[in-house]
Amino acid sequence: MTLEEYSYYRKLVTEHDPGAMKKVETKSPPTDATDFALRVSYVILNSGMKWTVAKDIWTRMNPSLIETGQVGDTFGHPGKKKSINSVMSNRSEYFERFRAAWANGPMKSSNFVRPSLISAGLPNSTSQRT
């Protein structure tokens, strides 16, 4: 993500929720590999979806992710399912890489996130903004 893209999205978020950036600044990093993978999985699920729809799917999917580490038959989108399963399967490796990036400062972790999500099977979507 470029600085220009970040600034654009930050402006949209703060217009919608003026307190949002304070919430982000006080959010703690993931505590373990499973916490990390569940957070990433939630972001993947929410991409391009209404929050209310994603929330219902997440309610069904979360127990399966915790119990088996896989989406299972709780969700049918093939691309997102593949990506979430990949994140869950590789959660320890991804979490350790995230922690190493986080140790250099939260802003450095953004350099980790984009290539990691692409390697998990997600498209490079930063150029697809409308």
C-alpha cells in the first residue's frame, strides 16, 4: 500500500467513524498464531462483503476454524475458502514473520501483510480501488 492509498483509506474511515483511528492505535497485536490467523481470516471473509452478511458467516465459520483449522463446509466462496485455509494451515510461520515485523514497529508490519496475503492466494487488490 502506498502512502497515497493509505491516506485515501484513512480519510474514508475517519469520515465514517471519527473515533476509528483511536481504536486502531490502541488495538493490541495478536497474542498467538491462532489469534493472528483468525484475525486475518476475518479480514479475508469481510473483503467485498457487507459487514452484516460477513458477521453471520463468521458466526458459522469461527468454530470450525478453531476446532479443525479449516473452513470446512461453513462457507462456499472457493477463493476466500482457499485463502483462509492457507492462512490457518501456515499460521505459525505467518505469525512469527508478523511478530518479527511488529518488533520493528507497527508501521513496519504493513510491509509484511501485503506480500503474505498475496502468497496465501489473495489477489493484489490495492490497485482495484474504485
